[in-house]
Amino acid sequence: MKDFNGMENQDLMQKIVSLAKRRGFVFQGSEIYGGLAGTYDYGPLGTLLKNNIKDSWLKKFVHSRTDMYLLDAAILMNQNVWKATGHVDHFSDPMVECLKCNKRFRADQLLKDLGKTGVDGMTIEQFNNKFKSGDDIICLNCKAKNWSEVRQFNMMLQTKVGASEDSAATSYLRPETAQGIFVNFKNVLDSMNPKMPFGIAQIGKAFRNEITPRDFIFRLRELEQMEIEYFVKPSEWSNHFEYWKDEIMEWMESVGLDMKKVYSVEIGDGDRAHYSARTIDFEFEYPFGQKELYGLAYRGDFDLSRHADGSGQKLQYVDQGEEGSEVFVPHVIEPSFGLDRTVLAILTSSYREDTLGEEPRVYLALNPKIAPYKIAVSPLLKNKPELVEKSKDLFGILKSEFENVVFDDNGNIGKRYRRQDEIGTPFCVVVDFESLDDDSVTVRFRDTGSQQRIKISELNSYFKEKLA
Ligand code: ATP
């Protein structure tokens, strides 16, 4: 498969993974011990990038609004939470094992990898029939065709809480952040008195014991989600759904996703959860195929009603109107964002190769808003004390104003530019001999390599405008 800029997609993926490691964005989890499948660690630059994405999400969906409340719920929850929602019984994927090499696969993924269609929504019985009948279903590891029964594999990571070993001590690492919001619905109502409609937003870790974690940070066992539960009057859900669809698209564009690679896919009747009258998956064209990036689901009153039944508490809203009060269980629109999948989609969208000054180069065309470093400051030569001193002074000034600013005097100026290009720093500021006389510096732009002379006294307002 060819990518839009002519690169083989498999190459592109390898290049992104290698750049991510080489430049401190993403490392394999527990790497010096041989790793742990489905876990990755974010390095210094990856952490900055991730934080900038979270900040942008919080700014748009929480801080710039008056109807949104933040939450930071515990990862460990009472096991009855997951019984009430059906996760204990149903949060599973179909698993099949190759009887020759004993490798386990997610049955639906394996069929899709082998080019089979009509896989979504298949029952366990249908999977079993398919694996028994099809001698064209080969193990991707050893090429054998001898399969175990397909069975449901629960993806919740179980743990024990406290010193007791009995079943009362069972807990789960949450498989989604959403339920922390629903179980705190009453607490937020009682403490904040929100007016309808309103939302509760949360960013946090979730855990899924995926059968086959893969594709770098796309399918992880430890992942991070940014989720909103937006509570509305039941009769008004449809307009709110449309509104959230637009908001999600707007945010994706603002963080620099290549919108030509984004597809909003309406999920058909047979494939939606039974309680949802409408779901959209936002898919992204990753180098390994078009896959789910985010979800937008209308969940009706499913979660609040389940938790009301499970806990025996009233989870409802009392609307005090002019003509008396109306009591109802709010309906929910859920925009759900995977943070790790966002990082990968942004890296995919921004990876570029070109030729500059007759030299090939690699750069990340990151939106300045989310680039790990906004500005790199350098002396033209690092062995000239007067240049070093002036550039360090300037670095201090810019850092106190723009925070994510780096001082870089490694290697020669050409190498510094290449290094900053590769990590997506949009602006490099260089102090040279002229600067000593005229108090101006060179600002060099990442995407074009072009340069502009600017007075030091004007730099603050210049970058404020560029980084707004
Ligand atoms: P998939 O079909 O790819 O397994 P899902 O439909 O189970 O995903 P949701 O339960 O809707 O995913 O989770 C909400 C969001 O969390 C997803 O849109 C995705 O961005 C993210 N996400 C889910 N599972 C993973 C995972 N294993 N690794 C990384 N991100 C994930």
C-alpha cells in the first residue's frame, strides 16, 4: 500500500516507531527486562506531546465551557460496578488457539487479517463453524490449520485488594474511565448543582487484557482515555449528538490530524450495542489500515439505570421548572477519545521526508500548539562566550514566557536544525555575531527552512502571535 507522500506504509510505520524511540517519544515498556507486551513508556518528548494534547482537549471541552465538570476517579472500583454494567459477563473478545504452535488469536481480527468479510457481529457459534469449515484459515505464526474451539475471553484485568484471598477482595483495573463518571453522577449533582444539559469529563488510565496487543501504541493493555459523559433531556439527544460530532471533528483538526485520513463511520443496527440508537466511529487511516480512533455513542439511560438497580440509589435529575418539578433519568451522549491512538495518528499525520539544502531530511510537521518544544535557542558557535551568554539570557526570557523552550548547543548549527526538525520544533532562534551589535536574532522555520531577522525586543509578541 502506498501512502499519500509516496512512502510504503510498512516503511512509514517502522520509521515512526524508530523515530519515536530514537528521539525520546515512546519506549517499549520495561525494555531492559525484555519488555511487557501491550505496554509502552512515554519518554521526555512523548510526555510533553501527550500533555499538550491533553491540555488542548481540556481547553476546548472543559475550560472554555460553563457546562462541564472534571473528575478524577479511582482506577480500582467495587467489583459490583462491573457486575451491574455487564462487564464481568460480557466484556470479552472471541479467542482461538492454534493447536500446533499454541499461539492465541482474537478470532475476528485473524479472520479480517486473512481478508474475510462479514466478521463484525458474528456469534461464537458462527465463529466456530467458520474455523471448522474453512481450511483456508491458516495460523499466521506457523501456517497450521488446526484450531481450538473459539471461546469468549474476558478482557478485564483482575486483581485482589487487601490481605484477604476470598472473592470479596476481587477488583478490576478499570477497562474504561466512563464508569467512574456514572458512579459519581449523584455526587456531582449534589455538590455542584449543575443545570441540564451538562457534562462530566475525565482523563485517565484504563486497562484491557487484549488477546493480541499490536501495532505499536494502537492496541495496548494499559491505555489512556479522555472521556465525556454529556447528560441531556431524553427528548433532546439527537441534536446534541450532531453537535458533539462537529465538536470532535473540530478538535481533531485543531491538533493537526490529517483530516483527509479521518472517516466518520455510522455503525449499523446489527453492530451497535443494544442500548444505543446511534453510534459513530471516527476511523483514521493508520499505516496498517483504517482503524477506530474515537467513538461517539448515544447510550440512552443504560448506565445510570444499571447503577441505580445495582446500588439501590436513585440516579435521576430533578428539574425545577416554573410549573413544578420534573424528575427523569438523563440520557447520555458519550464522546470517547483514546489518547495513545491520538499520539500515533498525530505522528502519522506529521511525519515528512524532503530534501533541504540538497540534503535529505526528516521532520515532524506538528502543530506548534502541541509540539513538545515550541522554540529552540542556540548560539551560532558554542565556543564563543559572548554568544553563549547572550543566547542563555534570551533562553531564560523565552522559557519564562513560553515554558516548553529548549537550549541546544550540541554539534554544529546544521545538525541542531535537523535534530529540532525531527522532533517537530517549529522555531529555532539563533544568536550570532550581528546579534551582539544590533540586538536582533535569526528565527528559522521548521517546515520551509527559511529564516527571518527579528529584534529581540519584539520576540515575545512575535511568538505569542505564532503560538496562539
Ligand atoms: P477496538 O474496537 O479498537 O477494540 P473499542 O471499540 O473496544 O476499540 P472503546 O471501548 O469504544 O474501544 O474505547 C474508547 C476508545 O479508547 C477507543 O476509541 C480507542 O481510542 C481507545 N482504546 C480502546 N481500546 C484500546 C487499546 N487496547 N489500546 C489503545 N487505545 C484503546
